[in-house]
Amino acid sequence: MAVFILVSGMFTGPHVWEETAAQLTSAGAEVHTVPLTGLGPGDNRGVAPAGTDLGTHIADVLAVIDSIGATGDQGGQGGQEIVLVGHDYGIHPALGAADRRAERIARVVHLDSGRPQNGVPALAAVPDQLLREELAAVVGTDGADGELPSPARDEWQRWGSTSGIPDAALDRLTALAVPQPLRTLFQPLRLTGAVASLPVTGVLCNGNGASIEMVQMLVGFGDPALRALTDPGVTFFELPTGHWPMLSLPTELARVLLRAAAGEGHRLVAPGSAEPPAHLRPFLLDVPEVPRERTANVDLYLPDADGPRPAVVFVHGGPVPAEARPTPRDWPTLVGYARYAAGQGVVGVTLDHRLHDMADYKRAAADVAAAVDLVRADPRVDADRVALWFFSGGGLIAADWLSCPPTWLRCLAASYPVLAPLPGQGPVDGRFRPAEAVASAGALPVVVTRVGREMPGIAATVEQFLTASRNCGADVRVVDVPHGRHSFETLDRTEESREAVHRAMRSVLAHLKA
């Protein structure tokens, strides 16, 4: 039976693992929770000695590993298999220790945590960009010997979604939280590379904004940095909860950890190893071949019609790696919609914008605005009859147009959109919050295509938007695809999906031609 070593995240100690550890023990496993210096129980809780840094916490994990038994074959002595679990910040000392004792570790489990890299400090994984900048400024002035205060009860959301945590557990989490030594966040992680050979499991918490489907989509974009996730030794699980599953779903988490120890889990598909990734599969409709004109980052698909024509500008989602090829404006879904629009007598427009990272929304929004200006200036376009249609992560950019819709914007559409910042991805500039901006949309018609098999985190933002739109009386029509998935136009080639695309397009065109 496996030996589990559990390493907690920022501000927390072994107490967060109590229920999950009990479940693992009852299943016959041996469990050790790591008391990180300054964060663990006893006299040192909340009192980190001067100089406590990431190296200190790596040493804490090493001490537990070394206490389990003498070095033998990989996985330990006597058939014991050490499974090292790191949650949140805890994955940094866990990886540092695994790298130094790779021969002892059977598997590393990343519990709703990132993929720390050699030379990068834990600060880079803090989801709140503003907080990262604030801390960097403080350290730049006063050095890194201070502490980061523990969150108040209503501040935990800044570190991850608290979805699913019972009130009593959240109260206890807050009461037992302790300050985090700043040096643990600023000291770079140093890895020799030995840890790279170990089997890995990622446990994603979809209430915190991550999902297996989302990771597969990112892998499909071809980012070389993510290709390692398709290795046969890498598996994934997904839990329907927020960032602290040991508090919200302790029994379910224990079951997942036992399955991970057995080598079970979902394996990702490498680009080019089977059918194309979702974004490069054929569009579900047969659409006409029409002339395309390319100017800079904008493509026009032109109808066979005289005189200025209305236009629909299709705005892709993201973030998309800058190196992704083909670029989004050539993806079958965007091209398919643009050709469909042109076949109906309006100008279809696709573009590439620079949403390569969550911090790029301002830049991407500027790209979209410039593309719209370019389109409206074209003499073949009726500048007073334009619609904008947003997809996926591009949905946040819609806030600009909802908050102050120009008179020429006849309709705004959004398909499987992100309509509020996702938890776990850090705060986005307050400007990009469609669920709030819809209160200022006035009479602007909005068409939302909602898929029934959406990623939970994204589905929650759509419901938030629809609730806000009902409260303010906005003109919102919903086109439902009950059995559709995110990117259903290439994944779900069903009659239901085809009819949804037709209904959404008919609605947009009706507003354009009114």
C-alpha cells in the first residue's frame, strides 16, 4: 500500500488534511502530513525563524521522506510507494524534495497547483497579479524578511475559490491560518532535473477554473511547454469543487489520491497523435467558398452583393500561445462562421488579437477595437450596421461594448463565453466584467449560445451574466445546446448543434438587417 506525504499550501498546516488523511488511513494507507516551518502545529506555528525560505520548507519535506525508511528501489523499501502530494504553494517544497530524493518517490501529485519550473519563485504562481506586484514592490524596498499576513475570512477568494467549503470549515481555516514567510515566495526553486522522470498526477478543481477539457484544449494549441503533459506517466483527475478539496470533498479527494497512487487517471492526447485538436476539426456546416481579403491581422469574407453590406466581426477566445499555428483567424470555426455570414449577404470578419496571457486583455481589446475601426472604414461595409460575436475567453472583451454600446452596434453575440473572471486565474482588470457591464447595455440586443456540457467554471459565469441581465431588463436571447460542449461546432456534429448555429445566426442577422 502507498505511503502518502501531504504538503499543505500557503498560510495552512497539517490540520487541513485531517479528514482526507483519516480516509486514506482507513483504506490501509500510511499517511504523513508535513509541518512546514512556521506553518505547522506546536510552538513554531505562526512564528517562522528568521531566514525561513523555500529551502527551509524543502528540508522539512526531506525530513519526512527520510523518516519513512532506508533507500531501496524506487518507491521505498518493502514495497512501499511514496506518493508526494503538494497543494497550492506546497507543490514547490514537494517538488524540491522529490528532485533530491527521486529514487524514493513513486509519484508526485499536483493538487490544484501549477507546474513550478527551475529558477522560478513561488510568487509567480500567486493568482492575484496585483498582489504579486504589491509584494515585489515591498520586497524591493524592505527586503524579503517580512511576512504576508494570513487572509481574513472574506479574503480567501483572493487565493482560490472557496466553493464547497462548509461555513464551519472556512471559519476554522481562517482561525488557524498563519502568516506566510515572504522568503518562501521569493526564493527561486532549484531543480536538477531528476524530478522530471517521475510519474505525475494533476488533480484539478473545476470550481477554481481548471478542468481536464481546458488543459487538453491548451495542449492542442501546440504550446511546446505543455507537451510534457501528454507523457504516458502523466494522469489527471477532476473534482467538482473549489481550491480546497480537502475541506470541501475530503472523502472524494482520498479516493482520487488512492487511484492516482495506482496509476489511474485520464491521459491527455498529444497534438498530431490522433485526430486534430478540437479547434482544428472541420466546421459542422457546409458553407460556401467566398472571396477572402487579408489586411494586417484582419480577414474579410465578402458576399456576392452590391453596395455597402452589414458586417459581423467574429472575436476568438484565449489565451492562445503566440506561437500557435495556424493563428485563430484561420481556425475552421471562425472561418466557418465568417463564410456562413457572407453566404447570407453580410461581410464576415475574422481577426487575430494578442490575448496570449491573462494579463493581455487590455492589449487584445485594443486589437479588437482597431479591427472594428478598419472594418467600418471599408467602403463595402455599412458602417452603421455591425455586430460583434465573441467566443470562449474572448467573452470578457465584450464588456467594453456592453458598457457603452455605440449606435452602429446592432447586436452582440457570445458563444460558450467566459462572462466573468474565472477563479484561480487571478483578477482581471475591472473593465472586463460583462456580468457587471450588461447593466449599461440599454436596448442592445444580446445573443448568448449556452452549451449544456460546459466546463463548470465557465458555466457559472454565464449564469451570473444571465441573472444580471434579468435583473436589469437587458435584451438577451439564449440559444441552448443541451448536449453541446465548449467548441461544439467542431466537437458535436449533431442536428441539435447545427440548428443552434442556424438559430444564433438568424437572430444576429435579423438585428443587422432590421
